[in-house]
Amino acid sequence: MDALLILGGLLLILTGLVWLVMLAFGTSLLWGMGSLLPPVTLVYALRHWRVARKAVVLSAFGFIPLVVGLTLLASHDSQRLEAIVSLAWLKPEVQKPAELQIALHGELNGQPFAPQQGELIDGVLSLREGQDFFARREISIRLPQSLNGALTVDVLPQDAGPQPEVLVSWLLPDHDLPEARRLNRGYTLHLKLEPAAPNKLVGDFHLVLPPQYKTALSGKVELFSNRLRYQNGAVDTTFDSRDTLEYVIGDYLQRRFATRAVELHSLPPVSLPAERVDLQVSARINGKDQQLPVLLQKGKRGWRVSGDSFPALGQATAAASKSAVAPEAPRGAVTAARPLDRRQRFSLDRLQSNPSRYQNLTMRVQTVRGAQAEGRFNGIDTDGQIVIRRNMSGAGEASFALAPEEISRIELLEP
């Protein structure tokens, strides 16, 4: 409503001014030319009031809805009004510097590939172009070995044995789901990555797929090794990700209990972006398991725990906490039983019958049309659809729902 009032008022004012100029041209050509300048227009309205008064009154009426609309806008969105009045919308948009320096040359499916996002987390290397839930173009490489520091991988088409799984996908115009192709061998891959502070991997990337895939890429890449972001050497708590929330909660628990012996268990499912998140957190503190309610709120300075007024954990407290840690168990002690691998006998029927057993686990879903989606299982909605959630770099998280009859294959990717 406020926008309509503002636009209506501006339209009346503009109509009145145009009418006034037309009246000035009707009086004489000299007055008409002069009225194109605001000071002369005012002089003309005063000198020829009987002729110009109708146009002036029409413009004056336009100020009524304009003022009412601006008042309504100020009452519920003062920041937007401030931006309009300050003419900030006229200034050119400042492009943010790229988070990652990625310089790849080549093509994916015959099209230029310029990824803006890259990460290597939980053994999966991903390069994405586009900010939506489904990337315009994406390469995902699942590495068989665990990452520990520097990484070097060399694969040739004739190599035997288990090789990294390569998944390429692209989103065609007017398609809701991307096309995807998966390869386990027959390609060339060279990776040489070195860790770079605080949470990046930098190095060479070279990938050539068989000719029918029209995919060949080579150059330098920079990848995130987790979903934390840093500013001036400190964690950026304004970034929306589960890793950010875990960092904020872990720091809060350390200061609250004055100990660094805090082991935070996996968080419950979280929908981001959000302004507040209410969680029931499970953590092991000083060797004891505890369940704690935590309310997180996001302000101008980022995420923080509501009611957090605990002081910073000093060096003396840290030393005391280290000495208070329970001693190691004797070698002869019986270790805890290894948890059951839920990937065994996993199926869509088992998922539907007991969804809580697989909550927040990574899955890969293939539809009957050949499209693929990979992310964390976020439950079954009221319509019986399988909800898959995926982290988005710089954009929080996004979810996608698939009906069971659309799914031709579903895989559980972690125990």
C-alpha cells in the first residue's frame, strides 16, 4: 500500500508539471522554452496564475498520497526509507571480492565452466557455478582416502582398482532438475593440494573425461576445508552454517564451564538462514555427558548464545582444565562397541518406516528421469516427500523435496 501511495503521488506531481509546461508553451514560445528550467517555471506560475493554477493544484494534490506513503513506509521499514532518501540506490553496486581464487581453463559438457565455490569436506571435492540449490554446472569428486594435510591424487584411464568417483552435473534451461553423469574409471585426474591457513587448500587441478562428456579442466584451485569463514584471523560468526553454530556453542560451553574439555556432539537439524535457533545440545563436558538447551540469536555482530555473559577463558583456567581431565583408561580396558553401520540393508522402504534413524545423514538420490541430488536427510514432510538439505556457500542451506515414486535409487553415504 505504501508503495502505491508513493508512486501515485509522484505520478500526480509529474502530470501537473507536464501540464504546466504545456500551458507555458500555449502562452508563448519564449515562456514554454523557459519553463523547462525550474526557476522560470515558478516565475511563470506566479505571473500567469489564472492559467497555471489548475496544473499547480494537481501537483499539490500529489504531495498528499506521497507524504502518507512515506509515513507508512517509515513506520514499518525505516531502513528502506533511509536508503531511498539518501539516494543510495543510485550508487553503483560494489562487487564483493571473491572468497576463493579459482583459475580454471576448459569446459564442462561443452560449456565454459567458471566456478565461484569450492570445498573439500568429508572427502568430497566440489566445484560449483551458481548460488542456487542446484548449480548451473558442478563437478564433485568423492575421494577414497581420508584427507590429512597435503593431498596428491593421480589417476589415469588405464588404472585398475578403486578410483575416486567423479560426478558432473549441469542444469539445462527450463529444467527443474540437473542432468548428471557419474564415472568410476576411464578418466584422467591430477590433484596436488597444500593446506593454507586458516581453512583452505590450494594447488593444481587437472581433469579430463572421455570425449563424449566434452569436459576438460586445468588450472589452479582454492578450496575451503570446512564451512567456517574468517575475518582478520578470527571466525566470522555472521556466516550462516552449521560449523559456525558449532563453533559459537563450543566457545560458549568452554567459557560457561571454565574448561576446554568440551566435546560437542552433532547438532540437531537446523534450517538456515535464520535469525534465531533453539536447540537441545548434547555435549561431553569434563568426561560427563550433558543435555543443554541453547538459544542462538543472530545480530549485527553475528551469532551468539542468548544470555551469554561469561568471561573469556584465560590461560590459567585452560591449564587447570587440562590437569582436571580424566586420566587415560588402561590398555586392558574394554573399548566401546563400534556403532552399527546403517548403510547395510538401507532402502527407501526402511527410510520411510523409520525416518528418525537416518536423520541428518548424507544421502544420494537419483530420480527416474536420471537427475541426482546429494545432501543430508531432513525428514519426511506432511505430503510424504523425502526432504534433502544441502549447504550453500555464502547462502546458508537449501532443501528439496522428492516424492517416493520419483525416486529410482537412493544411497546412504555415511554409517
